[in-house]
Amino acid sequence: MSNTKKLSNRDLFNAYAYWMMFALAAQNMERMEAPAFAGMMGKAADKLYEDPEEQKALMLRHTQFYNTQPMVGVMINGIALGMEEQRACGENVPDELISSTKTALMGPFAGVGDSLFIGTLIPILLSIGLGLVGEQGSLAGPLFYIVAWLGIMLPFTWLTFRFGYRSGINAIHTLFESGMKDIAVRFANIVGMIIVGCISAQYVSVKIGWQYVSGEMTMNIQGVLDGIMPGLLPLLLTLGAWALMEKKQWKMGRVFILIFAIALVGRFFGILA
């Protein structure tokens, strides 16, 4: 097992700085933060691989959907970078293990990050800063917020990024030494699918507007479907969109147009609520 390091501390810092600067710069509804993640990997691509085809494969691996809280989630960036370095050094690290690890971690880290930074730290710092502004509009308030925020956020994210990078390397060694690589891949895939399922159940909404009426009896078709299996239609829609993109190689934009057309026609004729 090779112990060769391909990335210097400067390379790691460049990758970290890119993510911190551009994590939300190219965010979009199709891939969310994936463009920034791929851009971060691009900072290390030349050092990891000399073969242009390997560099392209590296970038392609990290253009898949990715969304988390950037400050706490920076640890995932470090883990993925550490795993990519081991792969570049000759370890048999499967592509799906790297992708599944990101998918499995992004949801839990987003929850922790939103609670820790967005829901707790930022309101506390803002309340202190607003108190310092006073009736005269003192600059002490905004200056306090800027200095305190950067003073906490930058060391925290850099240290967690480095910790993730070292953990990614150690995790790969542990997996191969214990012979549990296949189990880990399977587990990461399962957790990743659970996260995707939870996201789909929360954000995808499809309801039947038709009602069956016979005399004084009215049957709510949506209620019948919910009685059979709650969330059946959102599940079918999600699986259909996945099949079109995965099996038919449709682009996200084309699938979006199809879903929009179905929603428009269904609503016009009263089929969908």
C-alpha cells in the first residue's frame, strides 16, 4: 500500500480557499453546490493525475448533485480530497465509494451546520453587534461582527477541512486493512439512498384532484391512494425522473420541461390538485 503524498500544504490551502470563496457562487437547482465542489477538485487535478483523461474523470465524479452547509460541510471536501489522493496513489478506491460517502454525509452535516452557524452563532453575533451600534450608529457593531465571524469561521473551517483530509486517508487504510471495503461501499450506498429518499419525500408533491361522485357518495381518489401508500405519486414521479436521466440519458432541463407540461395539463383538466 503506497504512502506517497501528491498534495502539498499549499495545494490543500488552495483547494480549501476555493471552496470557501465559491461554495455558493454557482449554486443552481440542478446540481446545487456541485460546480464549486468540482472547481475545488480542479485545483488539485494537475497534482493528482498527469493523464488528461483521469483529470476529466475526476472532475466528472464531482459534478453530481451535492448540497450541504458550506462551513461545517467543508470536512466532507477534505474527506473526498483525501480519498482522491489515495486513489491517485494507486489504491483501489472505487468511484462509487467516494460519491456515496459525499451523499451519505451531506445531509447530516447540513443539519448540524444550519443549527450551529445559521441558527445559533450568527444570531448571537448579530445581537451583540446591534447592541454596539446604539442610537448613534456606531461602526463598532459591524466591525465586531466582521472580526468575530471571520475569527471563528476561518480557523474552524480550515481545521475541519484538514481533519477531514487526514480522516479520508486513514479511513481508506482502515477499510483495506480490515477487508471491509465492499461492506463500506454497500453501507454508504444505502445511507445515500435513504438521504435521497428523505429529500424526495419532503420536497416532491403530487396530488390527484379528481373525485369520484355517485349520488351522495364522494370518493377522494387522493385519499384512497394515501391509504394504500402515503407519498406513492411523489415516489413514482421521482423514480420516473431518475429513469429518464439514468436509462434514457435525458438532460435535467428536458425532464423539468416534461414535468412542467404534465403539471400544466393536469391542472388545466383538473386531474392534479
